[in-house]
Amino acid sequence: MIAAGWAAALGLTMAIAAALSPAHAREPSAHSVSPERPAAVGDEILVRFRPGASRRERGPARRRAGAPIRAKLPLDGLQLVDAGRPSAVARTIADLEDDPEVLYAEADRRRTSTAAMPDDDLFGRQWGLENRGGWLAGERGIADADIDARATWRTTTGSARVKVAVIDSGISASHPELAPNLWTNAGEAGPGRRSNGRDDDGNGLRDDVHGWDFVADDPRPADDHGHGTHVAGTLAARGGNGRGVAGVAWRAAIMPLRVLDDDAHGKVSDGIRAYRYAAAKGARVVNLSLGGDPFSRAERDAIAAAPRTLFVIAAGNDGSDNDDPRKARYPCSYPLANVVCVAASTSRDRLASFSNQGRSSVDLAAPGARIMSTLPGRDYGSWSGTSMATPHVAGAAALILATHPQLSVAQVKAALLGGSERRPAFAGRTVTGGRLNVGRLLDAAARQR
């Protein structure tokens, strides 16, 4: 959900030459869009100029196409320009791509969250972490159809040294389960610097003490929708405190970056800014419980330009096959070495009916049906979607890095996939044919050293 915007109520909730991963399908053309899905929102276009193109060369190219610049984006040669009106987008793209100074041009894409609305009202209800069977989550569960989180918690519950960016609708920073794990930007948090209106760390943003809101362009990434707060709770709610729920990683540092609005819609261009921010601030893991179509070359390039950050991304909630380029959801389906694509499983160890799949494009499944987690204020609730499955895997990556901080992105990804628990329901529908198993992760990570 990035080119023209990201959207949220789907029930799923989102180095240029980076190596391609065999776990993903061949990428389609940026122009292959199914007619029933809108390709763009508004009149904005992402244009990337060739390496070495000067300001004098870029300006005339934009003027010839009638596309004044709106913003420079944090990827070499990438700019956001204005077509003037939505009906002029296609013509302006064609004019830009006819210019020899332009590598490519595309409409700013739509992205949306991948979660359904709440349906239920703490550790006893978190079947994804520990499933003892019996009637739960609206169906009779199967014992051990979970990620075996408690097996890993005997060794580690996470570390505040591991930064995980939640790029979403913001988070409720005052929630008692999330406040203890909120990341703090040391460059803006010193004495007298928290709200002095200055860019103390020199990154172009003022007072970004606890992340940034790329929708409102301010330092308060609050959550008026609930999606980001729910995702953050599954990933890193403070466990062992006698209240509410426990996240997969109790002590990871949550970096909130808001790119989805109050309706859980957002733009690729805002996502690109957030990806750069997360990588620049040292986030080892990014959780993207959002997505959309069509393929965006700019978005793909921006993720590839952060090869030291693992992007854990929701597969989508269309119940479709991401291997089919006409139906694939992005950014999950980009064939990049630093992407892990996540489907949703149920308490009976089945693929959720809404979950996308993909034998070569979706890496593994994780619990995503009726997941209990945090909501804005001091609330809790049960939501469903691949959006809910994704933070289980992002939290698992944070646990690996808490005990093996020296591992590379490739090694963490290999541990996540290699430690998955094979189940018939996922065979032929995901790359691993399995579901996340946190209990096996540390052994799998140790083998990567």
C-alpha cells in the first residue's frame, strides 16, 4: 500500500542490486494491473532519474512532462512529482519515460492494512503462543498448533538492544503494555532536546524522540485506528507483568513509524521515507502488516537499498495465490533476499480461509486468526488477518537477534525458515510448507553462526 496510497480494512492489514531470493515468484511488469484494482490514488508520480543525472537535466525533464516536483525521496534519484490531475497521470508517466534522463516513472501506489476488524474480547486466550486445544478463538483448537513461544522464553524474552520498526498506523504509546518497550532516539532525547523544535540529530526531522508520523509529518506517530497498536502488542507487549497479554519478544525496542491514516490507507512514497528512517536508525527488523497492488519498482528498490534490515511482510487477505503476478500483493511478493512473506494459520493448524498463499512467494505461516492483543488506550481485542500473523514472525526474528546479534539478515531469515514446523496444511502453499515455531529458532540460529 504505497504507490498512491496504502489502505487498511482488508482483514490482512503492508541496495538496488540486492540478490534475489528463490523463495519468491518472478516479478511482474509494473504496469500489469488487474482492471478491478485501482493502480493509483491522486495525481502523484514516482520518478527515478538515471545515475549521474544533474539538477539541470532533471528540471527540464520534469518541465517537458508538465510534472513539477513535490518532494525528494530518500533513494538516489527518486522524486515525487505532480501530474496536475488524476486523468493526466498515464500521459505524464509516458512523457517522463520517454526522456533519456529517466530510469522509470510510476503512479504512487495504494497500500492498506491486512487485518480484519475486532471481533472478540489474556495469556490464556493467546492460542498462537500456547495452544492447549479445547474451544477457543471460535473453533475447537488442536493442542500444540502454536509457535511454542514458552520454549524459547526459558532462554530469552528479547532485548531492548534489538530495534524493530512497526511501520503502520502508529501505536498507542501510553498503553501500559507498550510504553516500557518504546524506542527512544538518543540523538533527540538528551536534556532539553525532547521538544525544543530543533533537528538535534541532523536527520531532517525535528523532535523525533519516539519515531515519526509520515502522514501528518510530525513527531507524534499516534494510532487513531488501532491496527498498529494491535500489531505492536503481538510483537512486543511487555510480558511477565501480571496484566493483559505478552508479546513474542517481551523486551524488543518498538520504533513506531506511521504511514497509514485513520482509515488504514497509505502511500508508497510515505513508506519509502519510513524504510529509510528505520534503516538509518538501526532497526534490524521491520514489521510491515500492510500491502496492495500493483508492483512498484520504487518501493522494491527502497527495500533492496536496506540490505541489513529484515522486512517481515503480510501476504495479504484475498485468499489468492501470490505466485500469480495478476493477483500478487506487494511489498510481500518482491523477490528480495531481505524479505520474509507471512501467511496466516488458524488454531487448527490450517491456512486461514482469507490468507494468501504462494509456493514460491510466501515463505511460511504464523497464527493470524482471532489473535488477542493490545488496542489504543488500555484496551485489548481479538483481530484476524495476515497483519496479525506477521508480528509473530517479526517478534521471533527479534528473539534470534537478542541471543545472536552478530547474525546477518540472510542468517536470520534462514533460521526463521529452517526452524519452521512442517504441516500438511501448508505443503505446496508456502515455500517451507510450515508454520513458525519459535521453540526451534535458537537451535536453527546457532547453526547459522
